[in-house]
Amino acid sequence: MNKHTFMNELKYYLKGLPDEEKTEIIQDFEEYFDIGKADGKNEEDIVQSLGSPQKLAKDLQATYLVEKAKIDRSAGSISRAVWAVIGLSFFNLLIVLGPFLFFATLILSLWVMTLSLILQVAMPLLTLVIRPDSFYMFELFFSITVSGIGVLLLLAVYPLTRVAGALFIKYLSFNIRLVKGGTAHE
């Protein structure tokens, strides 16, 4: 494979990245080829040292999406990063998807529990509207207490969610380094 074929394949497989990111990557590889030629290597040797354009593109996309998730810690951004890292190898299906599903389910269940505790205050008020003769003050005070516990839990769950997202992004970065050939250079 020559430089032209390699660069065309790389451009094709980088189709999921923004144009400015693709342009920067292509310029980096053009520079790599220029340096290789200056060192006396031919195009085929340089292409062989780089490996498959498809694998390179997957690595670059995964790295880009993890870096993007570090900035935008939304659930969608982290999910896209997870799927990109899983795409690097079948091994990642077990190593990345398992912990992601576990922690995502745990965080989601904490949020559901917190919101249900907070919304508990509405139950006695709803009872008062539907069946005014069965309203008890104890139920109102109990539901206010339970809602207060929910608010306190909310104060813990929100930062826990942020920390869990940041830790998972670090885990994805570690996994990418591991798949690329170890962590000795970092």
C-alpha cells in the first residue's frame, strides 16, 4: 500500500470525526510521511510501520471521544466514548461494557430513589384532594421527613454522579492506552 491509498482509507474511516479534527489528523500523518521520507524510508515501509488505517481510525476516534467526554460529561458523551472504546477490540466488550452497565445502573437507581423520596411529599397532599376525610397529619409530617431525606440524598447523589463520570472517563483513557500497547509511555 502506498501513501495515497493509505491516506484515502484513513480519511474514509475517520468519517465520524469533525472536519477540523480530521484535517489536523491528516496533516499529522502527512508530516509523519515527510519525516519518514527524509529519514530514507519508502512509502511502503512507512505505511507498514503505521498499521491498518481502519485500526488507526478506530483508535483516533476513541481517543477523540474520550477527550470530548472529559470536557462534556453528559451521559450521551460518555456513552459514545464507551462504544468507541468497545469498538477497539472484542476484549473491550467485557472489560468496558460490564463496568459501564453496572455503574450506570447503580447511578440511575440512586437517582430514581432520590427523586421518588423527594416526590413523596405529594402523596398526602394528593390524598387530601382525592379523599379529604382520610387525611392524617402524621402522614404529612412523615412524608415531609422522607422528602427531606431525599433532598439530603440529592446533595450526595449529584456529586457522586459527577465523580463516577470522571472516574469512568479515566478508566476509558487507561483502557485505550492498554489496547494501544501498554501504559509505560504515560
